[in-house]
Amino acid sequence: MNAPDPADPEQTREHDADRTEEVPGLVRGEDGLARPVWASTDALLREYYDTEWGMPVRDEQGLFERISLEAFQAGLSWSTILRKRPAFRTAFAGFDPEAVARFDERDVERLLADAGIVRNRAKILATITNANATLRLREKGGLVDLVWSFQPEETPRPRTPAEVPTRSAESIALSKALRTEGFAFVGPTTMFALMEAIGIVDTHLLGAHRRGTSGVWPA
């Protein structure tokens, strides 16, 4: 899952008077912790940033969920997806790839009628396609091993939001590898967002309280 769009009005409204921006892109909250602007005002985004974003995901079901939600996020704000995540989990059987792989046209119609999720036929079909591809990958070492094999030797060290990349050589290669295995909606930018979200790279801004906390990369 990627850093939410700072252009989203929900994420960029005025900060409380007692919050001061110390460096470009970082805000120190009432608890004394420095966070990026997108995680400094909305309670749900703040909780996601503090506890989940950038932490390693190394189980098949969890990784399949992240790939699925990244695909649904394309063209939308991350806050929209995060608020709908409970409904997504219910609609897609907890993102169990074995269950989703069995979805048929009746399930597709059910999902298209579900106002709790993003009702996009192409993305729904891609999720089912990706579930089947995930199962096939078990014969080649599995989805987790494939995705994590594209961890780079170094991670970005952004000081400002403008320095955060949107893709990399590794995300381009990961996108190509997944497409070769039959996955859909896994473009290089989407895959870089995935790599950020699951700790393969650390794009927390230098000075943010979460920088270096994943156990994958030093601060």
C-alpha cells in the first residue's frame, strides 16, 4: 500500500495551531512525534502510518491482500481504500487466495453490487486472476519469495516528499516478473507503492519517527 496522495483534501487540511512544521513535509504532532503531512491530521491515516505502513509483510495471504488493494487504489486516494478495507476483506473472503480463485461470474456480479467496495469490473477480475496466479506460484517458491527477491541493495533516503521516488529499477523488474506469472494491475508505480508499504524499501522521510523501524533497513 502506497503513501497517500498529499493532494487529497482530507489529508492536507490545516493543521492544529499547536503543530509546527519543522522541515518540509514533516509535522510534529501533539504527542511529540514527527510525521509526514499526509499522516498528521486524519486519525485513520495516522494510525496506519504509525503501526502498519512500511512494516514487513511476509505471508502469502497478507501480501495478496496488499497487491489487491494497491490495484484497487489506482486512480483513487489511499484514504478511500483504507476506509473501505473492512468491506473489501468481507467481500473477498479475507483475501484468502484459494477462496478468491474459486470466484465465478455470480461472485463478480455480487461484488459489482457491493457499495462497500470499489465497484470496478476490471479490478475485480484482476483480483481473481491474481489469486489464481498466486496459487500457481506455490510451485515456484511462492508469491512472498518472488516479491521479496526484488529488495534492492540500498533504500532511498528522502529528506522531503519531493525526494520520494515513484518507481525504481527493482519495481520495474518486479512488475515484469509478476506479469510473466499472469498477474494484472501490477505496473511499476503500483509495485513501488507496494514495496514501500511492505518494507522492501524505506521511504519514511529522514527525521520521521518511523524511519528505520521496520527491522529491514537502518535509520
